[in-house]
Amino acid sequence: MSKIDWKQIQEWDLKYNVHAFTTAEEYGTTFIERTEGNYLIQPDGTRLLDFYNQLFCVNAGQNVPEVQEGIKEALDRYGCLWDIYTTDYKAEVSKMLIEDVLGKSGWAAKVRYALGGGDAVETALLIARLFTGKSLIATREHGYHGVSAGAAQLTRMVPSRSFASYADKKPSLVPGSIFQNTFVCPTAFCYRCGLSHTYPACKRVRADGVLPCVAQTEELIVSHNLQSVAAIITEPAHGAGTIMPPPEYLPQIEEMKNRLGILWIVDEVLMGFGRLGEWFGYQAVSNRPVKPDMITIAKGLTSSALPLGAVVVNKEIADFMDSMRWNHVSTFAGHPLPLAAAKYNLKYMMEHGIVEAAKKIGEYFGAQLQNLAEKHKTIGLVAGAGMFWQVEIVKDKETKEPFVPEDRFTTFTGSAGNWPIKLISKYAGEKNVLVGGFVPNTLRMGGACNTTREEADIVINALDYAFTNMEKDLLG
Ligand SMILES: Cc1ncc(COP(=O)(O)O)c(C=O)c1O
């Protein structure tokens, strides 16, 4: 590789790239020269331990040699092929998903590929509407499903919902970007219940044991007229919104969707492929086996060596799709290279027990986080599994008072410099550990599924340092 002139790169970056999250004035270039395992490596050799896992997508770690070799093999064989052609990669990845990964699920039948997570959600919405002949999709508060037109309608993270925010003026919403053929239901956020209930006492509120958040969801769906409602979409646990549900929640959503006769799409884009210590998030967070009608997947499908998404559908939907001519194509969905990445990634994950590794390291990391919570007065809640952890940062454990009152409803207006997560990520950064999140009072964390104990310890030490300093800054 020829020597890179990073000064020149910075000049071009500032001059020619449109950047997200900051104004041009606030923006600062972060150079990364290469990646390796759980690390991002900078031109001066600094190794950043990535406990953000590039938005939780590099499940088997960066630069897995077996996956890279597999991509090179495909590159030697193929340029581009569009969807009507079949490669061994496409057929084999689908077989692996349906037989090897989901064989015991009792529901999964066929796969349809997409470009990434948002595109998989768009595809699932189209399928749900075609199959049912109905238009409305129920989504949930704090949900995140992507930023493309249809997925953004389902996304309830305020700043991700087509907002432009400014330091010194009101945010502006992209015209037409809100609520077309969707409506919002509550979620199960037990630490700050939107319905003012307390878990587990809320299990006894109704004689039938239905959680109030599920009962309210059912009422809202019915009130939108069952003749019009195609599906409900849920993440297994909120990724961007960063919330773990109680174990009864998804099984009760399944019972509800069966009662109402609507479809249930589980968006596994972030939680799929070991993130929570099972192949899929819905398996990890439920207290009994459940059967969605469709799942959307991306990120961990290739461990993000190359971009790829997909929708897995049940037998009834697969039969329906097989019965028609569906004029639906995206040039690159089914491209041989990402499918080769998926094949070799799934093979690697199965052969090296990557899902089990996530479960194991999650138990260790969770226990260390709980210890940290005892030491730090600002850690109000630790929740999670595998390599996805939620830490609620509070002024006071008893009252749960948040530092930023708008919390998950912030519009990212004004100065965010002293938000708890900004301070934590700044101080952890001083120890070369990357952590953060979109929610001002909530950290979300997790490395690759095969994170080592040594790496977990480095993160815990960095968090200890970061919490100590944040507490000094904010509480004196
Ligand atoms: C649950 C969920 N769905 C969909 C998406 C969108 O995926 P992508 O960014 O690949 O479009 C994401 C992205 O993080 C996600 O977490």
C-alpha cells in the first residue's frame, strides 16, 4: 500500500464530504488506517478498543481471515450478477439460514435479500402489505428501523426521524417524513414506564396477566381498525433506543398478534447473529419460544465485512410470494460478493462458537458492570446480555432523576457537550476505549461477540475512570 498523506485526506474530507451529526464547524476528522479484531488503528499506531462495534455490526470481529479469503475467492469468480441469476453463495446462505440457523425454529421458510438493514425493513413492509392487503403498520415508542422513507415512518428515536437540529434554533422536520400508514404503540421500558406502572407488579394489574403495555398496544391496534392493520414491527430489544424488555413481553406480543390475526415482524438487524448471546434477539429475550412471521436481518449476517440485508418469511408468506409475479428488484440485492461474505461469516460463526462466546463474555461483562454500579452513584440501571449492554445514568439512584430531562425525546438542540454520554465517551476515549450512544442519559455498549476477558476488563477500567470524572464534572 502506498504511503497515505493524511493531511491531504483531511483537506479533501472537510472540503468534499457531507457529514452527519455535526455542523461543519463542530466536525473533526477521525482518521482510521486499518481495523483488526475489536480495534480501530489510527495512522500514528493508536489502537482504539471499539466497544460500539461500528453500530453493533461486526459480530465476528474485524478482518476475519476466513471471511476475507472467501470474499477474494468470490471476487476472482464474479463481477456482478443481478437477482435473476443464482450463485452457489446465494443458495447456500439461504440453506444455512433456514436449515442450520433457524431449522429448529418451526417457522422460517424462505429468504429474500436486500441491500442492508433499512432496505430489509422496506422489503418486509412491502411483503406485509401485499400479503394482508392492508396498509397500516404498528410501531413502538423508542423504536429504530432505519432512515429510508418507509423505515423512517417506523422510527421513533426523535433525532433519527428526519430531524435537522441546530445549536441555536429550533429543529426542522423534513416535510412529509412523518407517519404515513403507521401508528405508535407503547414499548416495555420498565425502568421509566410510559404508562406509570412498575415491573413486576404490573403483571398483576390485569386478571389475565397481560402486561399493561401489551394491553394498550392491543387497544391501539384495534382502535385503528383491524380491517386496516397489516402488522406490528418490534425490535427484540431496542438497539438505538437502548432498552431491554422483560421476558414475558415478546411472548405476549405473539399471543396478541395471534388473537388479532395480524403479522408480527421482528427487526433483528442489530440484535441478530449472536448480539444477545443467541442467534436471534427474540430467542434471547423471551421466556418461552416464540414464532415471528418475518424477521429482518443485516449487520451480523456478514459481520459487516460487506453490506447485506434480508427478510426471512414464514411458510404461508413464502407460498403467497411464490404464487405471484412480484416486480421487485434492487440491482445489488443478491450480488455474489456480500453473499460470499455471508457464507464464510456464518460458517466461521458456527465453527468457532461465536454465538456461545457472546453469551459467555456477556455474563462476565454484565457482572463487572454490576460491580461498577455499586461503586458509582450515577449508574441507575445495568441491563443487557451477550455483547449489548444498557447503562442508565442518573443524578440519584432513588429518584432516578435524569441529567437531561428530555432524555430519549431530546431533539439534539443546543449544546450537548455536557450530556452524560458525551462526557463518558470523552473520558473513556482518553483511555482509547470507544463507547457512547444516541440517548443522552444512556450508554449502550458491546464489542464483537468474541470479545476477550482482557478486553472487557480494559473497558470496565475505562468506564470506572470515565464515571469518576463525569461525576466530578456534573455533581462536583
Ligand atoms: C433495528 C434496526 N433496524 C434497521 C436498521 C437500519 O439498518 P441500516 O443502517 O443497515 O439501513 C438498524 C440500524 O442500526 C437497526 O438497528
